[in-house]
Amino acid sequence: MGPVRLEILLFILVAYSAWTETTEKEDDDTERLPSKCEVCKLLSMELQEELSRTGRSREVLELGQVLDTGKRKRHVPYSLSETRLEEALENLCERLLDYSVHAERKGSLRYAKGQSQTMATLKGLVQKGVKVDLGIPLELWDEPSVEVTFLKKQCETMLEEFEDVVGDWYFHHQEQPLQHFLCEGHVLPASETACLQETWTGKEKISDGQEEEEEEEEEEITKASGNSKHDPEDL
């Protein structure tokens, strides 16, 4: 086996391992299912984001019926209505399926919308003619992973359990961030709230310099392989 083929094989093995997350769990935050903290964090983020999107509406709703007693319909601003909350909650957990696992990021930051760095690298190799076999068809690479599917199911369970708490926050406590009111105040014990403090700045990677190293390796592979296809069995 020549040195060029060995480099290609090693790179594909590293990328494949990161994508499938099959390494042992150490400090690099490898394969695992979402924690309760992470579920609550993303649920809160999605709901608050959706409410922020509709919060400036000036629409006024007419509620109730005109009865024989002459009672008039109530006029309620949409921004304060139960209808707005119900619409924001509709398909809330389903939207979590738009998230991907970014295995190169730390903690709860591994769950984010958009394509992960590892997947982008693998697709880049395919576009350059390198045959990458992940055990599933290429058209299924973007399907929700086991982690993301679990995230969605746990979101539904949590939302059902704490529906009244969410309603209480919406009608009486919106001066507080939902994440604080729901997650810290009702869902999680104090010892399990660490993920709520994690924010993405672009530097939270499992290992410093990982992105530069991968780019250098990919460049070397591209120069060596050209446009030819490489079957893992031939490497």
C-alpha cells in the first residue's frame, strides 16, 4: 500500500469515526443521547424564537359569542392571546429534526441547525471523486440521526409534562427568559443546568486547530488523488 493511499484511508477512517460517533466517551464528548438539560434548552430556544417572530403583530382577535343576554365578544390583541401560544407550540418539537449533530463541537453546542463540519468534509470528498462508504445510501446522509430523533421525542414528552408551566410563563412571567423560568425553575435540579450557560462563539471545538488540520489533510488528499475514484477496498 503506497503512502498516498494510506493517507486517504486514514483520513476517511477519521472522518467516518467522527460522523458515526463510535469512539469511546471521554472528554471529547463523543456518542451519547441528548441530556434533559439539552432538550429543555433547545425547546426553550425554539419556542422563544417563534414567539419573538410573532410578537409584533397588531392583529386583534374577537373571542366569544354574542349571547341573548347581549354579552359582547372580547377583543384580545393577538400578541397576548392563547392562540399565539398554541400556534407557536404547533410542530415545535418537529422543528428539532432540522438540527444536526456537530460532533466537532463541545457539550450542548453539538446540536445546531445546518450541516456539520464533518459531513461537509465527507461530501467534499465525494464531489472530488473519492468513494466514501458510510454503510447507507448518499441520499440518506442528511436524514435525522438517532440523537436528533431522540431529541425530538424527548421534547414532546417534556412539553406534555410541563405544558401548564409554559402557559404560566406565557401569561404571567414573560419578563423572565423561558430558559430560566422553565429549565432552571421547574425541569432541572441545580446540579444539571450547566449546559444552559454554553453559548456558541465559533471557538467551542473539541480540540483546538482541528478545523485547520482537516483542511490541510483534505488539501493533501485532493492534490494526490486528483479526479480519480477510490474504493476503500483498493486503499
